[in-house]
Amino acid sequence: MKILATYNIKGGVGKTAAAVNLSHLAAADGLRVLIADLDPQAAASFLFRVRPRVKGGGAALIRGSRELDKAIKGTDFDGLDLLPADFTFRNLDLILDDTKKPTQRLARLLRPLRASYDMVFLDCPPGISLLSEAVLRAADVVLAPIIPTTLSVRTLDQLTEFIDGLDGHRPEILAFCSMIDRRKRLHKQIAEELPAERKDVAATAIPALSLIEQMAVRRAPVTAFAPRSEAARSYARLWAEVRARAG
Amino acid sequence: MSADLHNFTYMNGDQQVPAAVREALAPLYSVVPFRRTRTCRRTWLDTFDWRLHRAGLTLESVTGRGPAELVLSGTAGERITAAANGTRWPALAGALPSGPLRDRLEGLTEFRALLPAAKAASTVSEFRLCNDDGKTVAWLTVEQLHAATPAAADLPPRLSVTPVRGYQGQAERIARCLAAQPGLLPDGLPALDAVLATGGLAPGEYTNKIDVELSATMPARLALAAVLLRLLDTLEANVGGTVRDIDTEFLHDLRVSVRRTRTALKLGAGLLPDGLAAQYQPAFKWLGDLTTPTRDLDVHLLTFGAGAAGLTSARPDDLAPFHRYLTQRRAAEQDRLARALRSARFTALITAWRGALDGLTAPRQGPDAAQAAAKIIGRAHRRVLRQGRAITADSPPEDLHDLRKRCKELRYALEFFASLYDPAAHRRAVRELKGLQDCLGTYQDCQVQEEEIRVIATEMLAAGDVPATALLAMGDLASHIGQRERQARGEFASRFAAFASRPARQRFRALVAGAGS
């Protein structure tokens, strides 16, 4: 079972859109996939039309893997399940802090799912916190969307430094340019140059397209409701890179 | 999607969801067509001993307009699909296209091939049952099945509600609503069961266990006849698969049935009419001997990968000529075995044996089943203890081989009369015996394999064209087998001591004395 986390210190960069579309493509490829919505904003749950509610909240979930198993919902897509968010996830840092070895807790909770899933996507809230450290310790690959600006590239460097500073298990980073506005010269330039300069940046960039925003209206992955669109094709190219990297 | 939760037969129906059903669901759920009505061929696959069914799984090959698709679904909501890629059945799970479906099946099916259990043509309409968020909480399937195998028959339309994981409660509410509709008959069989029922069959029917229900007070002769008839059924059930060489376990089960029959004839000879056991013992010995060469080669080939992986001084590839030799010899032996199982001699034996068993009647006087079981099992137990105690560190291998045979006789005797005993105590007795049997089995199997490698090496050398690396690798293999053999020999004393300990003996005596209580 491979664990992929869509994560960035910065918010609003296309993490959830990537997690939702990539998990849909992974399931369509025949993998058994779980997407875990760890963000209390519950955007991934909303996009899959699943109510953001977990019995017992985040505390029950962190306590034991049985609760986690019971909380999982099937999506409308074959092979793709979702662990919905819950509003109490805003306190996951505090809940984790109350456990033994909090940064290893998530990895331990996910371990029993190995028999049921080939791939787990963790859709994480932004920021650097105890939860993000637990996510980084659990993940095999961190998918980091970056908006091609100088500041965002700096954020990627910060993330890389943070991961390099972790003891023990360190995930691989695969960043990708996201929300590219083709009218902006700087966006185009960075999106072209960055993958050539850095091995940890995917060749595929995800453009800023209104169809991706339409996901919130259609409440489905763009790869499902407009599979031939440019947006879906971009995610398919990204998925091919992710799959090759995740092995 | 998970496995069917609620099935309904749908009298006088067509491919549509009845308006009354839509209306009944309307306050809470909308019925949304998923895709156009399609026609496909469904072939349900399982191993001969129903390993998938027993694990709560259903595997189907579904062929519609496009290429065939394999669909594995489980009662726990599991569903994995994969392209069939032209797989021809029967097939071992290892021959399926690589991916999660193959990974899930390989460990479960082991050496057993997947083969068609039932076939039907199907016209299916699928609908989503959505809540007010537009989220699918269950699938509604309307299906018309035209069974083709095991028998041709048109089945009444079926309506199934399948919950989406995490929405079981809502699916149950939907099912309750449907159950209240006129024209829908709840608790219809799952599709596979319904198709199998056309031929009077049910999933999970085959087992190589001796599952006869005996009563303690029935005449012992009739109890033994029931066991022997059950063994004959198992033997016959495995002839076709052995002749067609579908997988190695058909021969294994056939062979075990023969061995059990021979043991029953030996231990229960006195319960049968005069001369009957003596008449059939040579015939079943012939049959048993016939199966030995192919089975020995099967064991070699089934353990080949593990043996090759454990080589120390040679490379696994060096064993390729040995593997080729084994495969060729197995093909020749299998051919000989198949011819014998198609022969008039075999047919005559089976027909006459069934006739003899069917004709058995209770004698005017004689022991009941519990008395006979106590005598047979008690005697077999005492023999094992006597022969086991006589074994010392200097005993020749033949003594251990003989003891292994006595252990097998005791094991079979326990299995014949299992239904007379307390299940937990019986399981424990078998487990304690099995510990000893495993040790003796490893010891003898290793000896046989070592000796065979020596003989085959000589044959290969005599035939010429064998590279020195292959002979060296075979030597390496034999040396590893020798190590395992010595280890098993070293473990014997403690295994036997555990089996022959006073508490174990007391438990055994208590078990045998408690028949039918």
C-alpha cells in the first residue's frame, strides 16, 4: 500500500483538487484507493457528496483503527472509498498531542488498511503542525502543488528542508505546478523552467481552468464529469508521473 | 459497490423499476438510471472446493460488447475489477493478469485452478439510489437471467439492492420499503445460487472432508458403509479433474479418498460381510499405487520454487534441466494415470464397489457405531503408542515410516467417526496427532525426495546432455533437503513425548469413551 499526501504549507494551491482527481484516476486504473479528508474544511468530502461527519469525531478516529474502518464510506466510483472529514478535525493537533508517539500515530492507524487498499491519498490542511509531521511520517510520497511564483518556490524549499530535518522515515517529494494562469508570463516561465531544474518537480503542470472550479458545482472529479477536457488530461498526465514515482 | 444484500424475485416484471417502487422511495431517495440496459454473459468462477465462496467472495467473468472483465466482489464491500485479457478457463490465479485482483486471489486459491461453476446470459439495468445530496447510497439492479450451466432455464427477473460502503443502514431501509411492495418476493437467492439451483446444485457443496452424520446407536456396519460411500463420492468427484489435469489437488483428493478407503477396509474388515474387505483391498491398492508416481512428481514441482530459492552454492537457474526433466516425466506419468482412470478396469471397480456398498444391510447381531468406533480408534491409538515407544535414536528409517502409516490410520479412524464425538475434544485430539504426523511426514518426504534426486541425477547423466552445473545444483538441493530431514528426525522424540504424555492419553481415552454423549 502506497500512501500519498497532497500537502503544502500554503493553502489554496489545489491540494484537494489534485487529491480528488488523482484518487479517481488511480481507482479507474484498477487500484483499490482510499482518500482521507483530513482537512476540517471538508472540501474533498463535499466533492464526493459525503457528509462530513465521523462518529465520535477526530478523537475516536485517532484512538483506534476500528473506528477508522467503520468511518469509511464508498464513493460513487468503483474502487474508491473516502474517509470523510469532521469539524472536530480542527483539533487533530491537540488530540494527537495527547497520544503516545503522536507523530507515528497516523502511520500506525493506516497500517491495518494494507489488506484493503493499494493506495491511500491523504488530503491535508495547510500549515506546519503536529498533524503535518504525522502525515509526513506516514507518507511515501508528498505531492506538493505549487503556484509558480518566487514565493511559492521558496515555500517548496522550506518544505524540503523540513522533511530533510525529520528523523527516521522521510517521504519523497513530488511537487507540481498548479493553477497556472497562462496569461501570466512569470507563471509560464516558472512552470517550464522548474521541472527542468529540479528533479522533485513533475513535468506536468495543472492549468487554472474554470472546469476545475466547476467541480464544486458538479460535486465530482473533473476526470469523471469531463474526462476528455484539458483539465482531465492534465491530471491524467500528472497521474502517470505519480504512478511511475510511487511504484 | 459491495455484494448483494437484498434480493427479490420480481414476478411478471420487465427491465424497469416499477412505478410503485419509485413512488415508495421518492420521499427519501431518487432512482437515477446509471447506464443503458445491457446484455452480457456471466460466468461464475471458483475453485473446485469453493475457496472463494467460503471466503465470502464471488468471482465473475463478464462479457458484454467489449472485452471480458473479471469482477471480484465480497460480502465486506470489497470489489476489484480487472481485464480478463483472454484468460482461458480453467486457470490458476497466477496466470491472471497482474494486479490487485490476482494478488487477492493467489494466496486464497494456492494450487487450485479457477474453473467455471455456472454460466448465464444476463440483461441488466442498473440504477443509483441517491439521497438528497445526490450521493449514491445503494445500487438497484434489475436483471433477467437465462441460465446456461448447469442447466438451461429462464429465471424470473431479479431485483437486487446493493449497499455502498458506509450506507448499510440506508440500504436496509430501502430493502424494507421494497419488501412491502406487491409483486416483489424478498429473500431471493443470490444470482449464483439461483443459476446453480437450476441444476439442483448449491455453492460450497464439495468438500474432501468426511462429513457424514452417524449416530452412536446405529449398526456399525451401516456407519462404515456410510463413510465408505462418502469416500467413494469424493473419489468419483475428482476423477474428471484428474483425467483433465485441471490442477494437482484433484489427484490429491482422489488419492486421499483411496487411502482412507483402504484404511477403512483394513480397520473395519470385521464389520463387513465375510470376504468383502479382502476382495476389494487389492483393487484399491492397485488404484493407490497408480496415483503415486504423478503425485510424487507433483510434490517435487510444487516445492520446486522454494527449494530453488534456498540454494546456497548454486543458482536457481542451474536447476532448469532438472525442472524440465521432472515436467517431462510428470507428463508421461499423468498420461498413464489418465488412461488407467478411463479404463474398463477402473470403471468396473467403481461400479462394483458402489453396488456392494449399496447392497449392505444391517446384520442381525453386531456392535453399534459407538462400540465399533471405540474399538477401532482405541486399537489404532495403542498401535501408535507401542510402535512410537519402540523408536530410539538408532532406529532405522523404516520404523519411522511404519509409525507414520499407523498415525495416518489413527487419523483417518478419528475422521470416520468424528460426528460421534464432542467437536472441541475431537479437534484437540486431531491437533495433537497432527503435530506428530507433520514431523514424520517431513522426515519421510525429505527421504523420498533425496533418494529421487539421486536416481534422477543418475538417469539424466545416463541420458547425456546434462550440464555439470545442473548436477551440482541438484546436489545442493539434496543437501538442503537432507538438513530438513535431520531436523525433523531430531524433533521426533519431543513430538512423540507430547503425543504420548499421560494427560494426552487421558484426554484421548475420555474422547473415545464419550461417543454419542
